[in-house]
Amino acid sequence: MKVRRQKKIVEIISQKKIQTQKELADILRLSGFEATQATVSRDVRELGLIKAPSEKNTVRYTLPGTPAPVQSDNRLKRSFKDSVVSLDHSENLIIIKTLPGEAQGVASAVDQAGWPEIVGTIGGDDTILVIAKLKRYLPVLLKRFNQLVRG
């Protein structure tokens, strides 16, 4: 039952903009599943769902690795192509080296992309610290950043 319910949750969040656990529990019940708020909370945690920015300053549940909004992608691609020199990482931290004076602009582009796996960034003169929410999100983030560096 748990596996079926969790598959249904993934299906629901991929088709609808779910903002709260209560909303998710209501839809699950309408779909024939027994779902308390506590059950949904555990499922959300086990599935690794995160709240990501959505349109009109709202948030929605999503799976890690869901593509970022397109409008911020162009700025991010341009920033990485023109400014990033190298990438390094440790645990849940990524260090991005840029040309001198470019780090804050690139950090801002990363922030604007709204990637749900990122807690935040700190940009200095030529170095950016990117903090991932969880260590397990690092491979996804590194893959995206490396693709951006390559253009």
C-alpha cells in the first residue's frame, strides 16, 4: 500500500501544482487512498520531495532535479559561459571559481534560477559558495553546473 501511495504522490505532483501536505492528502483520499497528514508527511520526507518556486510567488512540491524555469536559464548559461573558470566540491558544498569581479553576478543568476536543491549562495569577488540542501543532491547540481560551463 505504501509503495502504491508513494507512486501516486509522484504522479500527482508531476501533474498538479501541490502547495501543501493537506492538499496532497485530500487528493490522495479522493483517489481512494487512506492518507492522514502524518502519513503524507512521512511520504514527502521518504520521497525527498522539496518545495520549489512556482509562478506568482508561490511554491509547489517537486522531486529533486526538476528543471528550473526557462527564463532564468538563459542568464545562467550566459553567466557560466562568460565567467566561470572551475568547479570544486566537498560534502554538500560547491565552490565555483570565476573571473575576478564576476562571482556576485553568477551567484545572483544561480539564485534566480530557483533550483530547489540549493539552500543559497555566497558570492565574493572571484569565488562562489553554493550550499546544497542535502549531500545527495550534489551529483545533480554538479552535472548541471558542468553542463553550463561547457556551454
